Amino acid sequence: MHALDILGDPVRRRIVEVLGSGEAAAGEIAGIVQGEFGISQPAVSQHLRVLRDSGFARVRALGNRRLYALEPARLAEVDAWLAAFRAFWEPPLAALGTELARGRRQRRLAAEQTDPPPASEPDPDTDDRRTNQEH
């Protein structure tokens, strides 16, 4: 099954997001997913099994708990598949970044032109010399 078929399911995508924060117990994952999607614990277990069987997650036993973690190799496979399409969004995003920076610069320059520069403090040495020269 193609990786995107696995990640196409919103429940499985959410589980991957949860596991993106680090290893999590099956019960913890089930609690999050059940609360967000209103599905049963057995349904969450089936999604975890699909992720495990497809290579997106690994599981280890710790006593009577099952701890799940992401398998980075399968995510790298998805990233490699997406690489062919990055050309569609990266240049426009780079151009957007340039335009945003240009707009910030123009606003800053406009603000500098309309705001008078801060008044400088009088130099006491200069004021003393003027006073002495006048006398």
C-alpha cells in the first residue's frame, strides 16, 4: 500500500502527529484520538496496527503497556516522493518571502521619513564655549 494511502486517513494522520512529539503509550494515543474523533478503543487499536504493519510506527512492550514510536524511514519515503513536487511551491514561497521583506523595508523607510529624528541632547562643552566666546 502506498504511504499516502496510509496517511490519507485523518485518524492515522492524527496518530502520526501525536507520535511526532515522541513515544506514547497505546492508552494515551487512544484517549486523544477517541476524544477528537469519537471512535472506540478497538478502532484506535486497528489504526495503530495499520501504522505498525505499514512501517510508520514501531511498538515495544514495557510491562503491560505498549509504547508506540514513529519509524523515520517510512516518513523519509514520503518526503522523497514529495520532493518531485516541491518545485511547485518552494519558488513561490521564496518570492513571497522577498516581497514581505520588501514591504517591511518600505514601511520602515516611510515611517523614518514622516517621523522627525529624535532631538539630540545639547552638548554641554559646546554650550560652554559659545558662552565664553560671547563674553
